[in-house]
Amino acid sequence: MTNISIPEIDIDTNRSHEPEDWRRFFGFSTDHKVIGIQYIVTAFFFFLVGGVFAMIIRGELLTPESDLVDRTVYNAMFTMHGTVMLFLWTFPVLAGLANYLVPLMIGARDMAFPRLNAIAFWMIPIFGIVLIGSFLVPGGPAQSGWWSYPPVSLQNPSGNLINGQFLWLLAIVLSGISSILGAINIVTTIFRMRAPGMTWFRMPVFVWAVLSAQIIQLFGLPALTAGAVLLLCDLVAGTSFYDPAKGGDPVLFQHFFWFYSHPAVYVIILPVFGIFSELFPVYARKPLFGYKVVAVSSLIITGLSAVVWVHHMFASGTPGWMRMLFMFTTMLISVPTGIKVFAWVGTIWGGKLRLDTPMLFAMGGLVMFVFSGITGIMLAAVPVDIHVNNTYFVVGHFHYVIYGATVMGIYAALYHWFPKMTGRMYNEGLGKLHFALTFLGTNLNFFPMHPLGLQGMPRRVASYDPEFAFWNVIASLGGFLLGMSTLPFLVNIVGSWVQGKKVSANPWRAIGLEWLIASPPPHENFEELPIVVAEPYGYGMNEPLVSNADKL
Amino acid sequence: MKKQTILTLAIAAIGIAAISWWVGQESYTWFPPQASAESILIDRLFSVLVTIGSFVFLGVVGALIYAVLFQQAGKYESGDGPPIEGNIPLEIVWTAIPFVLVMGIAFYSYKIYDQMEIRGPMEHDHSAAMVMSGSGDEIEVIAKQWAWEFRYPAQKVTSTELHLPVNQRAHLILKAQDVIHGFYIPAFRLKQDMIPGQAGNFEFTPILAGKYRLRDSQYSGTYFAAMQANVVVEPAADYQNWLRRSAATTPAIAHNTAFAEYNQKSTRAGWKTIVPAAPPIVNYSNPND
Ligand code: HEM
Ligand SMILES: [Cu+2]
């Protein structure tokens, strides 16, 4: 392997004028660590907002009748819940983790384009305000679900030009632009900014996973953004790309939408795979099993993710041959995923396990992921999907992935890198309580959705036949528990940030460039750029990772 | 020692296999009744998937639980585990296993799908269905925000309840009038999106007399959840009877949940909505819907 790293594309700017205290988190900082934390904290705020919507949804579904809120309000709730959770929580929090960790992990002083980085971040609160502001326009927020399928999304009962659907589309387009800017930045950083000796196969798997995920953003987001712009034209300019009443084709939108939104689920899960791959070696005290295979399988997933989207449209009048073709590609994509699961079990097996909070969340997330992978295969089987498509079975599947695996994985990462980010340790007891509540709440909330779907309960309903009441009550109780579960986390994080125990550079005895420097890292991360001499995950091998550890 | 490990693993695998088989058999009870010929095939496929899935899930979770119970580091232990970085033969096997497994599942699903497609009236009903097929026995299904209406053009009957003769291939023509709706009868395990402007043919074979629910499965706006109808599968004689009686009844305004709810809640706290279509005027409607 040749060493192709380019030490430094030195950049700008007015860094030295930036404040060094807490105020920097509220301004236009270009430090990737500040921006990373800005992303994470902003995203968590929206996670709570989306959670309030979820509580209202589960409140309505406690009883079969539509009795808590009006049906239009219910429909706005699930539309905004899905949109906020994806575009204002999951994507931004993962972008935040990538921002914070990637430069540290590859031995760079910052991202390739620090100002672009700040601009991409500041677009998030802006489109967040646009989206939440749609509660104030006449007619209320968008009510056509996070898919916004036409013709429903083109119906505009309020008759206003500036309506909820319009603001929704505007927010999605802004979000797309922000994510494309972020993707360009991260991909460039990984290609151009690696420290000396940081060859491809010395990069931590998290970096591989983030790279694979951001490449997806680059090819997928243009499709979604184009699809959304055309829908916007239909809505406000009277064009007829999608309106069947005027000769348009509503299914065309579905192709645009899923050509991005399927790969988008891998934008979400790949970094979480990366987190699992970082954490299991630390807390099992063993090297990652099959490092190279795990690293490369992320890129294979990136490739395959572009050719499976029709599995979301099996019931949309899709011809038989297309159903079969996309069934086979979808089945294929679970192979690299299965390899990873095996690698993680192989890493944990025979290790010396430490069940600190990050490890609990990571292992809980892995279990939930395996469950959702299995229901995913069931959904990929066309005959089964014909029955459960658009039922609660699908809602169960993706909440196991997105809450069970992704949110749990994100919590694992936040606990694991909290001492690095703040220089202080979180409270372990509260962390374990948080884990217990989350694991229990997630399963109570989302397991019942599977029998409901098999029984034939459609998703997106404000009322349902009484036969479905039993499982819905359990799901709602689980949902409320899940709402409560964020409290110990908030108390823990805020309290520990202010007065937690101070920690050393490497409290977990973890191997990685970020653990060789102070907690929190100084402004430009590395005094001298690290010279990497080994593969990651050298647990039990007693080998140095860099040749200049004392000069960093 | 080695032999003992293999023995333990084999016993564990057999135990997990037995549990998985049991769960797979249980899975038949998780569904509504098997009211169409297609549902038998789909439930069988699902049961196979549940069996395989349970085996994989229990295998992984079993290994993790074992590690948590027996492989924790001691409180003051600070050493590392064995530095195993991989195992090439094992990794190859572990790529081959999922590959073979999912391709096998895909082929089996393909076979089941194929059977669903070809299972026409010729194969299991040689009498009435053959005479009727293609001879004007099609039923038109009309979906609009937010009502179902069924038309039997040959018999000049309209209804808000879908009646079908048992053990005869049903031929439906699906028509959505405004937005996309989904035609979904859980007891039949079948669904099909209805795209406005594109009439769609849909065929299946009900095999169990009874009353089932038809639900809109593609989100269609404000009163989406209320867009349901009853499906009555009955013996051919009863079906013909019903058609005759209905044809002789003068059409009347049917009850429609969305329309009724919209008009009764004059003080709705929600936002402005698309106004529900007027309730269908039909020969037959069941007042208890
Ligand atoms: C073993 C791998 C997986 C397979 C085979 C799989 C398969 C599927 C299929 C076929 C559907 C469509 C079901 C339907 O609408 O009828 C689906 C829905 C979904 N999956 Fe997966 N999936 C897998 C993993 C994942 C992962 C890793 C994510 C990551 C977040 C994910 C997120 C979703 C979401 C969000 C939806 C539903 C979107 C919506 O309808 O709103 N899945 N999955
Ligand atoms: Cu997908």
C-alpha cells in the first residue's frame, strides 16, 4: 500500500478571533469540533420535538376511535413526526458525529472546507424553523406523510399559495442542499486530509462507513431534490408532472422519492455500523474481527443500495418482472450486512467484556438490528410484502432499525465520546437506567406493531377497528415509557458536562488517534500531525499506533 | 475438550432448531383467517421465513447472552482478550451461508409468487367459473375520497358491500377517481394500489365463506382511516340471490362514515380539509357498517 496522504490543505481564516469559551457554540464557528457539537445539540432538540408529536400519535391510538385530536391534526402529526425525526434528528446528529470524529480519526486539523461546514450546519436551524413554522400558516402543516405522494400532496384545501405542503417542500429542498454540501466536505476530507501513514486500510471502520454513506448522499440526493422541485412546481405553478387529472404520472414521483429514500436508510445505518465496529473492540478488548471485510462491505452496500428502491413499490402497480428483479437485489444487499453481524459477534466472542453504558447500548442496538434485518428479509419476499406493505408491520420493521439500532447506536456513541468531547465523565448509574428504560420502551412500543401488521392494520390511520386495541395499548404505554427515558439522559449529560468527574485523555484505554490527544482536544487537534504506523484495533497486540505519540 | 465444544454446540443448535420450528408453526395463528387460495401460499412462505429467522435470531442472541454471562472482565482485570484479527476460512463460510440462504429464500418466494399468478379457475374449479370467466362477470371497484362503491354491470347492481361467490375466481376492475387508494383485504393477504386514470385488473379466489374487512391501504388524506367496507363471501346460490334481490331494490343513499363525520362536527378543531365525496347511491348497502 502506498502512502498517498496529503498532510494539510491549509485553509483559513479568522480562527484566532473565535472565542474559546462556551460562547463559541452559539456563533459561526469553523472548528469542526464546535460544529459537530452544534449539530448534535440542535438535532437532539428536534428529537424532543419529534418525540412530542409521537406522544400525541400514541395518545390518539390508545383508543380505536379518532377522539383525541381532529383527523387533520393527526395526519399533520405523523407527517411532521417522520419528517422531523429523519431530516432534523437522524441525519443531523449523524452528520454531527461524523464532523466531530472524522478529522480526529484520520489525523486532520479540521475539515477540508471549514466555512462550507459552518454554512451546511446553519441551514439546519433555518429549515427547521421553516418546517415548524408551517403550524402557523392557514391550513396547517403538510398532511401527506413523509412520502408526500401526489395527488394527495397536491390537494390544497386551504387554497393558499403559502401552505403547509409548500413549506414542507421548501424545507426538504434546503435540507437536501445542506446535506449535499456536508457530503462534499466529508468525502473531500477523507480523500485529501489523512495524516501521514493513514492509508485506506489503516482507517477506522467508522471512517469507511461515513465515506460510504456520504457517497450515497452525493448520487441520491439530487434525485430527491429534483423530485421535490417538480412537485413544488405542480403545487404552486400549475405544471402537471405528477397530476393524473392533467395527464401527469403520480408513480414517477414514487420512483424519484425511493431512488433516494431507500439509499437514505443506508446513509443512516452505515455510520451506526461504524459505531458498532468502533465500540465492540474497545469494550471486548479484542481487535475487530475481519477488519478489511467489514470496511469494504460498506462500499458494497453503497453500490447495491442504488438498485433496490422498487421494494417500496411492490404494491404500486409494479409489473411482475420488476417485482422479482428487485426482490433478488434486495435479498443480495443483506449479504454484506450479514457479514458485519458475524464480524461483531466474532469480535465480542471470547473477549473480556466490560458492560459500561456505551457497550450496553451497542449490544442492545445489535440485537434490535438483527431482528429488523430478519423482518426486512420478510418484506423483501414479494408475496409476504403484498400482504404487509403499508401496514404496521413495515412501521415495526423500520422502527426497530431506526430506534432500536440507530438511536441506540447514537446513544452508545454519545456516551463513549462524551469524555472526549467534554473532558468529563458521565454518571454510570444514570446511564444504565437510561439504557434499561430505552431497551424496554423500544420493544414495548415497536414489537406490537408486527402482530398488528400481520392482522391487517394499515399504517397512518387515526382510528382503527376494535380488534386491534390490545396491541395498540401496549405500544402506547411503551411509547410513553420511551418518552420518559430521555429524562435520565438529559439530566446526566447536562449535569456531567457542568460538574462531572474530570477525565484523562483516554479513559476507556481505547486505541485510536482521537484518544492520543487531550480531552477535550485543543483547537487544531494535533500539535504535530500524527505519523500512523499500524492498523486500527490493535487490542492485545502491544504495538504503537503512531511513531510520534509524545509530540501530538 | 474440542470434542466437548462441538457436542455442546450441536446440542445448542438442535435446541434452537426445535424452538424455531415451533415458532414457525405458531406463525399460522398470527394471521386473519385464510379466506383466499393465495393466503394459503403466503402463510406457508411466511412460516418458512419465521422458522429461518428465529434460528438466526436465537443463534446470534444466544451467543451474545453467553458472552455476557461467562466472558465478562473481572472488576479489577485490565488485560485484553486474545488478539484474533480474523479467520479467512471462517469468513468465507460466513459469506457463503447468508448468500445461499437469501438466494434460496428468493427462489422459493419466486416459486410461490408464480403459483399465485397462475392459480386460475381452471385448476380447481371446473364448473361455474369457466363459464363465467371473461363473460361479463367483472366487478368494478370504485374508490374515492372516502368511499368504496362496487358495481356489477352485468346484473345492474351497485353496492357499498363487496359480495363474492366462494371458490370462484373473482375478476375486479379497480378504479380510483381522485387520489391513489389501496385495495386491501387482509383475510385474502392481497393488496393493489389503485392509480387514478389507470383502471387495473385484479384477480383472486376466495375460498372461505364469511364476512371480512376491506381497507384503503394507500394513504388518501383526511378520512383515510375511515375508508373501509365489508366483504361478504358466500355460496354461489346465496350470491345469485343477493344479486337478484339487490337488482330489484331502488337505489338509495348509503351511509358513509367520512361524509357523516364531516357534516356532524361543525365545530371541528382541525384544519380545513378536502370535502368528502357525497355518499354513493346504491341498490344495496348494509346499514350497520
Ligand atoms: C436486511 C436488510 C433490510 C432489508 C432486506 C429491508 C427491506 C425493506 C423493505 C422490503 C421495505 C419496504 C416494505 C414496504 O414498504 O412494504 C423496507 C422498509 C423500510 N426499511 Fe428496511 N430493510 C433492511 C434494512 C433496513 C435498514 C438498515 C434500514 C435503516 C434505517 C431500514 C429502513 C427502512 C425504512 C425507513 C423503511 C420504511 C420506509 C417507509 O415506508 O416509510 N431498513 N425495508
Ligand atoms: Cu428500502
